[in-house]
Amino acid sequence: MQSKQKAVLLILSLSFGFSTPLSFASADATNEVGTANPIEGGTKAEGESASGNASQTALSRGMVQQSWRQYAEARKSYDEALRQAISKIEQINALKGIGLLAMGDGREDDALDALKQASALESTLPNVDEATKAATLMNLGLAYTHLYQYGEAEPVYKKALEAAESSHDKKTISKAYDHLGMLFMKDGRFGNADEASLKAVNIAKEAWGADSVNAACMMANRGYLLGLEGRYKDSESTLNEALEIQRKRSGEDSALVASVLSDLGKVYLTQKKLSAAEEAFAEAIKIRGKLVEKNESGLLKMKTFLARTLMEEGKTAAAKQLAETSLKLAEQKFGEDSPKIFWQLLTLATVAENGGDYTKSLTLAERAYAHNKTDHKLLILLSKLYQRSDLRRSESFAREALSKCERQFGPEHPEVARCSVQLASVLRNEKQSIEAAQLDARVAGIRQRIVLLNSGK
């Protein structure tokens, strides 16, 4: 009679999930360059036998293929690992591989389905250690987040934090706070996000070292958060520090460097530091372009930001060409009716409006609106476009944009000022001068607060 083996449950997780690329990582070793490595340690699960052959071999092959960016082949290998799986542990590991690969490839629904199955199966195993539970829950939470299902993501992340704290592993705890902080950021709860983000950075520095790749990932996430809060001086300082560490530790051409450069470019663009923004986006695109396919989602998103920067600089022809190319690639990958091409539609619509092609802009904006009716930047654009022909509808879009911004960011956020400027413009056209003047005063107050916030006073 064959004796039962003690199987190892791999901890397959996303490294921090926002400023870093997708990778496999254990609870105590983040893959620093986005490649997939087999995990040496793990949880021993009693009563589960592992075949030790077909499924494990296919899983390992998939991880290697993913590390070499052979994503189609990796997907086949993970599917094979699942088909060949005998034990629950093998099923879980295969499902995690399938889920994380799908998330990196923009197939969020597939990712959520696979990771939910993995989490459910893992909950039936005895003696799964807390760090493994936390990693699995963080993956699941991130899948919900990518689908904008923040209400579902929050309790999952909080369970992940509880498991991480029970593990007493500072590295896992740091990751859990980072994920939770980024969720709060996306949901507009900046006070909660700031608190969680600061804890993540401090614990990461203690766990890995102040100049480690892992701590720099947490710092980059925090730097981006500070930029969204309007704390641009602190944001730039934090991101530049993270960038210096990543260049030194992960290499000049690493995906982590590209990610930080992209975040830094966004902060520069918000402040109209256009030359610096263009330089940062261009370098990020150059680096990431060496690592992924030309239609990879993250690369296309970087190109939309560069197109916006070129537009702001008055380089209309270059902005239009880049925006059109990015949309074409996105349509080829996801389909012309896919909601995943929203950002490319919005960017080209914005570039077209800026260049005076209002008919084309409105056509693209309405296509984007069919996919996302809540993005305030799109609502502002629609307000501008209808301001030329339908003031009542223009006002409706402007008020909706302002309401969205106030709920998401709070009453004194820079984006609230942006929405207020557009609404005031429409109201002046409608001869509603009193409310327009009130909005002008509000905008002035917000901008003065931002100036003081970044002056250190």
C-alpha cells in the first residue's frame, strides 16, 4: 500500500498588486523582477496525497513559461496541471496559477472564478498556515478590486490582514496593509488609505530593509496615493526615492522601474510638469515594451497617459497617432465592444476634442459612456461637447461629474476643483452668474489649500 505523502501548498500571490507587476511570490520572498519561481516552503496539509508527477510537472512548466512571458503556453500548462491534479493541493495550486495569469492578461472574470475556487478548496484543508491563508485571500481581494467590486474586496482583504497578523510574519502583514490601503485609495477613502499605506511602508522597511525592493514597492504605492491626495511635493519625493532603490536593486530595465516611472509621470502630468511627465512615460514605455507584448494592458495604459501628455504639450499630431494606435491594439485584443477599451476610447476622444474634431470626439465619448457611466473625466468631456449644442444636457453631465468627485474624493480635492470649473463654465453660458461665482470661489479655495499643502506651511 502506497504511503500518503505530505503535500506542500504553494503560496502563489501577486506582489503588492498595484505598483508592481504580476508575479508568483511566497509569503517571505517577493520575486523582484516579475519572474515566476517555484516556492521552496509551504504548508503541510494532512490527509492530502500529492501525485508528484503530471500535475506538479505541468505547474512548474507553466511557472517557467510565465517567467519567460510565454503566456499562451503557460495557460495551457496550468490547464493541464488542473486536469492532471489528484489532490486538493494540486487543484489549488493549478487554480492559483490560472487565476493570476488571467489577471495579468486582463481576463479579470476568469481570474476571479479561478481564485474563488482556489480559496474555497483551501478552506477545506486542515492545518493551513496563516501566511498561506493571507496570500490566497489577498489574491482573491485583488481579483475583486480589478473588477471594481470594492464592496466584495474589502471583507476579503480584512480577513487577509487578520490571517497575516495571526501569522506574526511582518512581510505578510506589510503586504496585507498595502493591499488594504490601495483598496481604500481606489474607493476614495484617503484617510483610511493613508493610515494603512504608512503602516505597510514602515513594516516593510523593518521586515526587508529600508532600501529593499519590497519596501520600495510599498513606497511607490504610497507615493502614488500622496499624489492623488494633492500632496505633490511628498509624492514626488517618495516616488523618486522608490525609483532610486528599484534602479539599484532590480535593475535599470526592470518592470518595477517602469511602474514607478509611470506613477511619477502621472504626478507630473497632474501638476502640468509636462516635459518631466513625457520623459517619465516615454522611459516607462520603453522598458515595459521590452518585457511584454505590444498589446499588453499595462503598456497600453501607459501609452494613453503619454498621449494625454503630448496633447497638453500641444503636440497634437503625435498625441493623435499614439492614441489611435493604442485604441486599435486594444480593439484587436479585446474586441470593439469590450469595456476593457474604455481608457483608449476616452483618451482618443479627449485628443479629438482638444484638436477641434468634436464630431469624432462625441462618437468616441458616447462609446466610452456605454461602458462606464461613472468616470468623472468622461462626464466632464461629455459636458464640454454638449456645451456647444445642448446646455441643459451639458449642465446635467457637469453636475453629475461634480457629484461623483465629491463622493469619491471629498469636498476639497483637486479633481473637485476641475469639475467645478466645468460646471461654472456651463452656468455662465446659461446666465446663472451667482452659482457660477460661488463655484469660482470654491475652486480658488481648493487651489489655495493645495498650494499651502505643498509649501510645507
